[in-house]
Amino acid sequence: MKKNSFTLAACYLLLTVFIGCISPRASIKRDYDFNRIKRIGVLKFDSSQIGYLSTYDPGNAVADEFVYQLLDRGIMVVERSYLENIMKEQDLGASGRLDAATIKRIGKILGVDALIIGTVTKSVQDKKERFYLRNEQDNRIREEIFVVNAEVGINARMVDVETGEIVWAGAYSYDSFYIDSAIAQTVSALMDTLKGVLPATKTK
């Protein structure tokens, strides 16, 4: 019993690590001059298609992580609250959809060169699963292993505000012990696909 329980726990942990090591899918527009992108806006990611706690919207958490990691890579980012307030005042994107004309207006008003938008495709909150290890000699439980598992899936796009064209798109999902870590690792992996493309990410 002890051996079987330990093997099950070990396999679970190895599977979590393995899934987290799969590379993200990404596509970059050919011949696009990314040197023109100096200032970026990040909008809340759409999380309407998944279930989540009313006190925690993964769409906000993902957008905030993109802001942090863009700044960490030396890229200028417009404050999210300012961007979203302007959008409300100008009644931009009220339908929940951003067409090319709306994106161009946002770019003109805010002075950004590109927007990062996207969808949260999966969000599994931290959870605990118990594995009981039983001593074979006296049949008593000697130890408990708590495995915390969270998963996040993201589809992200970068849109040129002048043309309305998608110039970069990426998709990735990641398993981790905590939801914040899963989001951070997912966004980091997606941002890494822009290394050598966005000027400020070349040295990261």
C-alpha cells in the first residue's frame, strides 16, 4: 500500500512537471517591422467562457501579468485603469468586441502602437489532493502528501493599432502548484516567443 501510494504521488508530480514543459504555440507576421512598437496597451482578457470565482477574475490577473512582464522587459505600457476608463468614456468596445476601426481609435486616443488582447481558455484554481502513506508493519498512516494543482490556458494576440492587423499570436497552457505561478509561467513563456522580435526583449 505504501509503495503504491508513493508511486501514484510521484507519477502525479512528474506529470505536472512534464505538462508544464511543453512549448507554447506562436505565430509572428512575416516582414512586420516590430521596431515601430514603442508603447503597448494591455486590455483585460476575455474570461466569459470559463467558470471562475466571483472574487477572482483570471482575465484581470492575466492582463496584469502581461503588464508586469512587458515592463520587466523594458517596454512602455499604458496604465490599464487609464486605458479602460478612456474606453468607457469613449464608448469603445462596449459590445465586448474590438473591430479594426475601434482598435485604430484606441491607438489614436492613447498614443499606443499596439494592443495585447486575448482569451483565458482555462483556469483551474489551486486544489488539494491527499495521498495517504500507510506503514506496512503496523498499518498506520504515517504521512500525508498534499498536491496543489492549478492550470491556466491563454490565447493572446498583439494588434497593430494603425492597421488593425494581428502581428503576433500565441497560445499556451501551464500546470503549477499555485494559480499565480501558473499565470506567471504561462505569460512568461508567451513573451519569450517575442525574444529577438520586440526591440526591448532582445537582451532578456
